[in-house]
Amino acid sequence: KAAEGQEVMTLEGTVNKTTISLFILLTAAFYTFSTKNTDLIWVGVLGGLVAAIITIFKKEWSPYSVPLYAGLEGLALGGISFVFNSMYPGIAQQAIFLTFGIFGALLFAYQTKIIQATENFKLGIFAATAGIALAYFINLIASFFTGGSFYFMTIGQPGSPAPLMSIGFSVFVVIIASLNLVLDFDFIEQGSEAGVPKYMEWYGAFGLLVTLIWLYLEILRLLSKLRSR
């Protein structure tokens, strides 16, 4: 809770910080996408990881680390989007529209109480998210030894269709990533009501940004698998 006389987190302030963060991310992504600069992908990924760790452990630094995170992740996303778009023209635009469409739909569902962040709901989404993270981690480790991905994680290439099981897994991940947005909405609402310090507006924006980036990448993977067939 904020100290007496200290500015507190508000819903409007968090919306503004989220808008600024998204603008930075999209601007950086447009740069790497339009210049076809895939060399910046790992700069963005690794730099973004460092910025995210700093944000998580030093929340009071969020006003500085979150814009940095947005810019670095934007560089990575622009390069990744270019790679996918080279294989399947138009796929990046489709993924962007779907991501923001899902965001808008779930925000509406949350505001109208169609979906509520109950304790059981939070526990279920957390467990599913942790399971997905573990699956990806094991797949990453296994790929170092086998040189390939698990059957249910295979990404389709033009002329090499993705397995139906892989498409089903991607659909499940997209659903869980989408529902994580509800947890972000709840965190922002609870923080605003609790009167936490002002810098938590940036931390709330960070949470939304992380989920939207994850959701976009998973939609990109799903669309590529569908297009491969």
C-alpha cells in the first residue's frame, strides 16, 4: 500500500501506461519488420528477458524498465513476424488482428462479469500455464539432443503440414494465454482498489504486455500450422 501523501495506482493511469507501452512495442516491431532486420531478434529476446527480470524483482523501477522491455520485445517480434510472413504472406497482420480482437472480447467479458476471476479460476489458469511452460522447457532441452521438437509441438512448413495433434496443442495454448488476460485485468482492478503506489501502473501494464506478446506468438504459431495444411 502507498505511503500517506504518495500518489496511488489508478485504472486510468494503467490504461495510459499500457497504451504508451504498446506504442513503443509496435513502433520497434514495425522497424525490424519493415527493414527485414532479423539480426535483432536475439538482441530483443535476451535484452527483453533481462528487462523483465529487473521489472519483476524491482517493481519500483517499472517506469524505466517496462518501456525498455517494450522496445526490446518489439525488436524481437518484428523480426519473428517477418520470418513467418515470408513463409505465409499476410499471416502477421492476421495474428495482430486476432490478438487485439481476443483482448477486446475478454475485456468486455470481464467488465460485464461474464467471466470472473474466482480463486478456482485463478488456480486453474495458473496450473495450466505452468504446465505449458514446463512442456516448452522440456521441449527446448530435448531439442538440443535430438535437433527437433516433440511431435505435438511441430511447426508446419510450406509443403510439410503440421500434425493435427500439434494444431490441437496450439489451440489449447492460445485459449490459456487468452484467459491469462483475465488475471491481468483482475490484478489491475485489485491494485487500483487497494491504493498501491503509482509505479504499479507500469507493472500492471507490464503484465498485460507479457500476456499479449505470448498470445500473439501462439496465434502466429497456430496460423502457420493451419496454413501449412
